[in-house]
Amino acid sequence: MRFRTRLMLVLLTVVIVSQLATGVAFLRATQNDVIAKGSQRLEVGANVLAQLLDTRGEQLTNNVAILADDFGFKSAVSTQDTETLYSVLANHGDRAKADIVLLSGLDGHILASSHHPQNSPMPFPQLFDRARQEGQAVSVVIAEGQPYEFALLPVRAPNLIGWVGMGFLINEAVTEEINALTGLDISVVNYGDNGEISYLASSHPGQLALELMSERGDELIEGEYALQSQMTPDAEYLTYASQLYSDDANHTYALLQLSRNELLGAYRSLQWQLLGIIALILLFTVLIAMWSARSMSKPLMELAQAAQRIGRGERFTELPVGTERSETGLLASTLLAMQEGIAQREATLHHQSRHDLLTDLPNRMSAQEDISLLIKRGEPFTLLRLAINNFRDINDTFGYALGDHVLVTLAKRLQHFDGSESTAYRLDGDELLLVVKQSRSDFAWRTRLFTTLHHPIDLDKSPITPSLSAGETNYPDHGDSPQLLLRRSDIALDMARRHRHPHQRYLEGQDEHHLRQLTLIRDLQDAVGNGELWMAYQPKVDTRNGRVEQCEALMRWRHPSLGFVPPDEFISLAERSGSIGMLSHWMLANVCAQLHAWQQRGYHLSVAVNLSASDVVDRQLATYLASLLERYRLAPARLSIEVTESAVMQDVDAAMSTLMALNQLGLRIAIDDYGTGYSSLAQIKRLPVDELKIDKSFVLAIDSQKDDLTIVSSTIEMGHSLGLRLVAEGVENRASAELLSKLGCDYLQGYWVAKPMPADELPAWLDNFTPLSLPHPMSTILKTLQRKP
């Protein structure tokens, strides 16, 4: 063999060996780099998961804060109205798309929950301890073996009265979103204390995910994949584990994975390409390999470092790596696009968390932050809290879509009103807020505002003129915190709506009145059990014989700290808070028990009790009364029912049904305060009524006021013509009593007869009572009195 050939063969062998060695080394380095890059992708994916959970946690906290600040919800928590609490939690939970909601008392026991029984201990004690130490808490918790991202915030009114929380299930929606963002397979798995899987959400197919997780339980719990990414024992997946939750009973992990095929796909392709290059140009293999290693490794490392910095939140405007058409350039462009996508989503989430989705006005959280800034600057300003009157009627009449159109239109008008001098917000429902850079609003300014807002709005070619009420508070006159100013503006708005005023500025003392109402609503729940309620009885005189055979039962409340509470005050609060049914049932049971006790002592009286509007439409009232009459062995004639005109006229059909059922039991029915409402004898004729009670406003001055005498006389005459008995309230002197007796009134009630007295004093009073001597009816008395000057 010739030397040239031998040399060529030697050189060729040397080049081939060196090329193969270089190629093998290069391919191994590339494989390690790919695995390192995969590890970095997994770490980026873990960071993206953490950021997503943080963002969801902030959104969750905002939703819980809105619920915790809701006035109606605070009232329900204060009164521990279970039905209202469950309803409010369910509504807000649905609105926030939460999977779990709960409310606990200050001691940590559950008041209402979508997943836990009432009065059970707090299921998340660690989260509860953090919330009490830090004021609020957000973390991953385990409920029924499933992981939830849960936020727990305090409920204050204004003192701490409970804790409310919501949570999202970390489910397939989360894994799919991470998979879409990063291209990584992700599984969220919870292992019980026995090592068995209690929950699994994965981007893997169902059976494959279950097989993968079943094989990794002990390894995950021992932390083999937590410190750094590792290949699984079967070398199929590069795996990184992020622990979400761990205690003695549960271990929850987020498992991020890249398949071996995906990792090494490019490596296999590169291997064949290198083999082709070696076969074609052996002489340039070393240079090409060196150049390839340099040209490939450097930009990849730069991109890997850039990805890590993007994961830490840094921002790049450009990545000087390769050309746009190269693989590294494409990867750089992809990283920049991913960076922009993450930034846009964060900006969108931040905007949505602080703006109303319907009107795009800043929401309550933004309002509180802006008000805090104004307070820090010490600049006087005014809060004008606006509400649309009869907004529910607009929704019922025109539909919710057109109701939303009204809100959007009014929001735009507020945005463009007064330029930079005011800022508009939407608080919730039909309530809007205007923060005005004035120490207080004047009449001319408000006139211009209401003129702008009251301009007709075209709803489906039907113009409607919106009507609004406003409550105003001023800084620093009415408070020095956002919460106090907002609460007092709500109180002023409530006063404006209640009195049908377009505007009401907060007045000193209204807050105290509001807190008194909250105290009474809360304490009314325990008033019965604490023995604070009692019944007083006021006798009625029969004008035919001058004897007392009837009494009216009147409820009284002596509060342990506030003293005597007028019935008109706590009865109206009970009706507004939903406690009136409890009071009515207690009253009826108490009166029936008292009638039975009197009957045992030989006092055969009948007692009239007052029913509210809620009682009149209660379909179970007749059944309840029948059971009481049977329990205490009372004849139906011993009990009569008094209802006001307004209570009957709120729902005539429902009231008719209830009153007919009571009438069939044999109870007598009276219309109380007749003459002060908007009914007539023609309307009352439809009802099974036995008596009319003439309101005391017509009786007090009947002996001196000709008009009152005419009204009372005609009422008695028409009532008798319909077969009704007449009862006069407010009889204060003998002259009035004799005049009413002459007019034919059947019963007299008032301080002239007797004041209301406790049940134990009535028998002694009856024993000492002397029947009254009253004149009989005379047909000429009215004409005689009418001739008086």
C-alpha cells in the first residue's frame, strides 16, 4: 500500500475517530443541556403556577372583602340569621365562582358553610391562626381530601364579629391553564395519611395520570423531586415537584413533567444530521463541531438565563440572540411574546380586581384606596353615595339587560360630570359613588348633577327618567377613615331613601342610631330566652253592661343595657330583619298559656293579639294556632286577632286566605287602627272581619272636634250596617266615653278605663273594678251635638 494511501487512511482514521469522539461528546453535552433546559422550564412552570395561585388568591381576597363589607351580610352575621347567611354565602359564592364558602364565629365554630356542618370546629386551624395574627390569610387548604386555594378575612361591624372565607378548587382548569401557558404536563395530587390518592387533577389522560401518581407517592412524600428536577426511574419523564400543602393527614403536590421524547426529540434529529455532516465533509468536521458547539451553546445559555430572569419578574425589551429565522431567534421571540402575554394577563387581572366588569368604573376597593390617599394628603373632599330608586322595578319591567344599560348610562354620565373635580365608582348593585374635591356640595351643584343624571334614558324605545337618592359625607367633618366615611354615607343614603328625599347629608347621631338598631336586631334573637320580653294587658269595657270581658295583649321589651325599648321600634326592626315570626310565635304561645292560667283561677277573659304583615300571609299560622288552642284547652272565642289595614292591603289575596283559615277555627278578627290606612268598608267587607277598631287619632278629641265626631259616628253607623262590632281606642275621659256609648260604640279602650298592666296585676284589678254606668245609644245625639256652636 502506498504511503499516500496509508497517510490518507491514517489521517482519515484520526479525523474520523476525533470527529466521532467530538460528536459523541457534543451530543452528550447537548443532551445534558437539553435536560438542564427542561429543568429550567419546569422551574419556570413552577413559578408560573405560583404566580397564578397568587393572582387567584388576590382575586379571591377581593371577592371575600366585598362580601365582608356588605351591610346586609354584616346584619345577618350580627343576628346569626342562618337562612340569610346561607343565602348570602351561596349568592356571593356563585357570583365569585367559588367552590367552597364558609362563615365562622369568633371562636372558630362554623356558622354557615357549603361543605361543613353548622357549629362544627374550624376545618382549617392553621389558616385560622394566621388570619387572627395577620388580619387575613390566603393559602392552600384541604377539605374532604381535595386541595383548595382559600382566603379568610374578618367581618367587622365595626368590631370583629366573624370570619368569612371562599376557596377555589385547584382542579383541571388550573392544570390546563398552566399547560397552555408553559407547555408542561402538570398534575395536582393529594395523598392521604395511608399513602392513597384522595384527589387528582392532571393534564395527563385520566388512566395514565393515575398510574403515574400511584407509582410516585412514597418518592414524593420523601421529597426526592422537590429540590431539583429528576428523571423518573423508568426514564420516561423529567419531573419536578412543588409541595402545596402537607400535614399529618394530607400531602398535596404539584408535579410538573416533560416527557423524554419531547426533551430528546431535537437531540435525535441532531444526531442524524451530524452523522450526515461527518460522511460528507470529514475535513471540516472539527471546525463545524467547534463552531456548532459555540454557536448553539452560548445563545441557549443566554436564553436560559433570560427565562430565569423573566421568571423572577424582570422585563426585557429585546434578546440579542441569533436571527429572527433561526431556532434561537424564534425561541427568543417566543420568550418575549410569553413575557408580554404574562404582563398583559397580570395587567388585566389587576384592572379587573379594581374595576367593575359592567360599567368599567373603579370598584369599592379602588374607592377605599383613593379615599385613603386623599385623607393622607389632608385635602377636604365629599363622598356622594348614589342609589337608583326602584331599580328592582326597572329590572322586573324591562329585563336585566336593559337594567344594566341604565347602570352603564349613569356611570358614563358620572364619569363625564365635572371633569377632573370628581371621580365616579360603582360600589355594588345599584349603588354608585362620587368623590368630589369639595368640602361639601352646595344646592346649585347638586341641582346640576341631578339634572344630568335624571335625563331620560331610552330603554327599548321606551324612555325612562331615572330617579336617584344621594347620601353625603364630608371629610374631615364626618370621619377620618374610608370605612367610617363610607358607612356614614350609607346611613345618610338610607335616610334619604326612607324619607324619599333626593339628598341627605349625614347628621351627627345617625351613626349611633344605626348602631343601636344593629344592637337591637342582634339582641332580639336572645331576648325571648333571656326573659326580657313580657306581655302587658289593657282591658276593654263593653258599653252594654259596663263590664270588662276582653283585653288587648301588648308586647314589651326591657333591654338589659338600653332599658325600655318602645314596641314600635323593635317590632319594625324585627319585621325588617326577619325575626317577627319568632316573636309572634312566642307571643301567641305566651298569651294562650296566660289564658289557661286565668281560666284555672276562674277568670274567663278573651284576649286580642296583634299580627304583623308577615304573620297575615303565613300559611302555617292557622295550624300553629289550632295546636296552641288544643294544647291549652281553650275555646276559640277566648282569642281574637287584630291586624292593621296596611298589613291586609299589602297582599289582599294572601291575607284573605290566612284570615279565612283563622275564621274557620272560630277566632274573631278585628281591623286595627281603622281610618289611618287606605282601605274602605267596601274592601273590608270582602274579609271575614268581626270588629273594627277606630284609631285613637279620631277619638282623643271627639268631645270637642266636630269633624272627628262626624267621622266616628258615620264609621259606627256603617260598621253596624255590615254587622261589625266597633271598638274605640284612646278613650281618655268620661265625656268621650259617654259620647261614644251614645253613638253605639260596642267597646271602649283607653287610659280612662285602664293602662296596660302586667299579667299578674290584672286579676286584682278585675276584682276591684266596678262596672261602669254608661248611657244607652240615642238616635238624636248626633243632631244635638251638631247644633252646638
